[in-house]
Amino acid sequence: MATGSSRDKPRIAVFSGPTATIQNTEPLVTSNKAREKYGLPPRAHADGSPMRFDVLRPQRLAGPVTVYIEQFSAHPLERDAAELYTPPDGYLDAGGVFHKERTSLTDKPVYEVTLKPEDGLYPLPYMARQLNGQAWELDATEKNAPGELCRVPFFPDGSRLFEEIDRLGVSDEGLGCLLTAKADFDFYRALPSGGYATGRRAGERTDIGDGDIAPETRGVEFFPYRPGYLRKEPPMAALARVTNVVQHALASGKYLGAIWLEGSLIDTTAPIAGNSSQRPHGAIANDGDRNIVDSVNYITSRIWADENGRDCIGAVAILDEQIFTSRDVQKSDARPGGYVATGGHGGIIGRMGHPGAPQFSFKPVKRHTHNSVVNHGRLPREVQGCNVQGSRVGTIAVAIKDGAGDLLPTAIPTVTIVKHARYLQENTSGDASSEVDILARIEKNLRDAPLAGFVAEGSAPFGAMSNSVDAALKRATFSGMPVVKVGRGNAGGFVDPTRDPLAIAGSNLTATKARLLLMACLMKFGCLRPAVNPAKPTAAETEAAKAKLKQYQEIFDTH
């Protein structure tokens, strides 16, 4: 869906991803206005005392309505400057009748205004009830209800979120339209958290375009995580869907930049800003709305552009008025301010300038987006993968892209994270046979995943593992599966490439980020050439593995 277009404003693509608290809303609870109207018990505090106010939720008027607003009710000190104001539009008498002139000292001065549907959303009491006439108290009809009796609290794309921010957000200058004042937007459901379980017919009022939408399945077309017991995680193959949606959109040349609502394969010269929220949209002190406004300001500021107008920064995450490089940011806690820079060498490269314009304090040197060696445009059509062929391990061609150049879901490699800790090994022999989980994963990869590898999260900061794990991972290397070594947690040091020439040194990346980069490398270079006997490689096979691993190492050194 697109917002209204304006020739003098840039256009920004907005992509919805999974586990998106930023597009999540608090439960729609039936108001006391509705409970009173329909004879239901009022919602009260836990101690039984009555609620002072109803919660107001943004909703649309069905028709025009005239309201009378009490003069000087917007601020307790407005009346103190009464001599600076024009007279009111009229007065309401004790019976609620409007008069142009005061009829009594008890008349209330008011402003008269007609609210119209085209004005946009208004905060109003939530009047809806369940089919059985009872009040809504939760997302579901009752606690622990099955999925078909649950409402999805996530927006199906970013358009409603942007509309509410635009309508209800207030700037430092007391103005609204914080988003559309700066840009126009197109909204893409790359891998959304909200979906239409029963479908939607063309012409029905929604915030997404005007076409038929077939019924969507939780965990297939959309991926909500509330209520928690119905959480669905997207599969590995969904990375191809996300990559293709974003790549196609940004390759169109229509967009100044992109916002991801949640290292990149995306080959684009436009900036990409990622946003998240630690609290649901509409919650008290919600941080996500401000993060989105800051991303729009970042993109339209063009501080990311080089002398040719291309992005020279790469993907960033804009959170709590800080600009992080996406390579070096991770969530540490579920609270505003809960994102930290990883790797111990920067990561926060600027601030949103509040007040003032966005500013960088330095620029990163790592390759990214359009200058990445492993971006979408530089991936080959096919590479070689490994699989079991009879009693031996051989190679097989693996298609990476289809005829249209899109990334294939079947191309996404399987990369497993292995974590080291002391006092885990069963014996001190250092024999690979004790690492049954790693050996089982190698066997399964050879059957089912021709492109596969491992990330070994070892001691900080050098990535050292126990002898038996190292032995099992060398078995993986000579079965065609490259291994990356990183330090545990948020390590501040760099893994030394000379410590293990049969593994890739993962720089100062966290294990989860090293996993994504290794997946990209596998789609670029393919597997390592397997040894005839992975448990006993020859000297020539060892040298061949080292030579191939240098290609991988160069990527990890520069990305």
C-alpha cells in the first residue's frame, strides 16, 4: 500500500518483518462505556475500586459529529493567559443546549467543531464485544484459547502504524504529520507478524490496498508471537523470501531509502534503517514510534550519502536516538535503551541530533550492501554442495537463483551454532566420537543440506574450544562444511586467523551474526571439497581446504 504521493517529497519503502513488537498493540479491551450500555459489569481495578477513565483507542468515525470542547481545557494554565485568546464560539447552558451568547453565569464557554471521517483516526472508547455478548478482556475469547479464538494483535503491515504516528504524534513544535511531512511511503509485507486468517475481499475496509487476500496461515504467511503459546518462528527458507522482496523493491529505483520494522545480502545504493520497539505500539512510554520518526529523518537528511549520492554507511539500526551499524548491534534487554554495540570497537556511529540534525561521529570501514562481495547481485546462479553418495561424500550442484535471478528458498544454507564451556566434555581423550551431537548434525547435513557449516562460539575472545569439539569440527571441515570461530557472548577481542588454519576467524562478530555471514559465503563460494576419509584427510586435502578457506576468511576480514 502507498501513502498519498507528492512530487516534491522522497519515497521510502517500509518492510514488515517477524517478531515485530514495533507493530504490536496492547489488547483491545471493551470499554466501560460499552459495558454500561449493554448491562455488563464494569471493568475495575484489582482491589475492586472503579476505573477513573476508559482507555481510548484510535478508531474511525462513520459519519460527521458536532462536539463542544470546553475552553481552556487543554492545559491547566491556559486560563491564566485568557486575555491572549479570542472569545469562545458560544456557550452550553446547564441543559447542554448551545447558545452563541451567554445566557447565565453558569454557562460553559466552548468551541464548536464538526469531526468528520476524513479527518482521520480519533481516540475513542472501544465499544466492541464478543459474539456471545461478553466483554473482550484479552486478545482471545478466554485465557489459553486456541488460535481460531484469538485476535492477532499485530498490524498486517506498517501502514496503520504510520497513520497512527502521523495522526497522534506531536513534534517538539507542537505539530503532527511527523512522517508524511517528510516523505511518502510504500508498505511491503516481507515477512509480517500479522495476517488475515480468514482472508479479505476486495473493497473491504482495511489499511492494505484493495485486492483479494486469500486466508493466511499462522506460521506460514504471518508469524505472531502473542499469545506466547501460539508463537510461530519463521523457517530458514523465509530468508530467501525476505531477500527477494527487499531486493526487488530497492532495485526499482523508486526509493530514497528503506525501513525494516525489526550484514545484508541486499544490493542497493540506498540506505536501510532498521527499527524495533521494546514496548508495544500504544503502550505508555512506547519507544518504537519515535524510532520510526528518527529513521525517516535519517533517510531524508542524506547524511549517509557519498559524493555520488550512494549510501556509504550500510544498514543501520536507529534506536533511542542513537545510530548503530547493524553489524555491531544486539538486543541485551527488553527495555528502552536495551540495545548495545557489540564487538568492543564502536558500533554507535552517531546520534539523531535531538535537538538539531542527525550527526555521525565516525563512519564504518566494513563492506556493505552495494559494495559487499556477498550481496545478492554478486551471488552466482549455482555452487557446489556436499552430500552422501553411496558410502562416500561427494559434491552436487546447488542452484542459488532461479531464472529470474531471485534467491531460491532451497538455497539457504544450514549453519549450526556450537557453544563451548568448561566441564562439558565427557572425557579428556580429545576424541571426536564423544561429540555425538556434532557428528549427528554432520550426518544429517550430508543427507539433507548440501550447503552447511558451523559457528563455534568458544572462549572469549579467541574462540578456543575443547579438544574433542575441535576434533569433531575438523571432521565437519573435511566433510565440506566450513567452521567459523568466534568468542562467546559479546566478545571485545578479535579471533586470530593464525590460531586455527582449518577454521575461519570470525573477527569480533557475535555467533548469530557470524552465522548469517557464513550463510552468505556458502551461497557465494559453495562447500569445501570433502576428503575421501573426513576422519583422516591427506596432506593434499588439508592444503586444498586451507586454500578454499582463505576466500571465506577474506569476507570475514572485510565485512
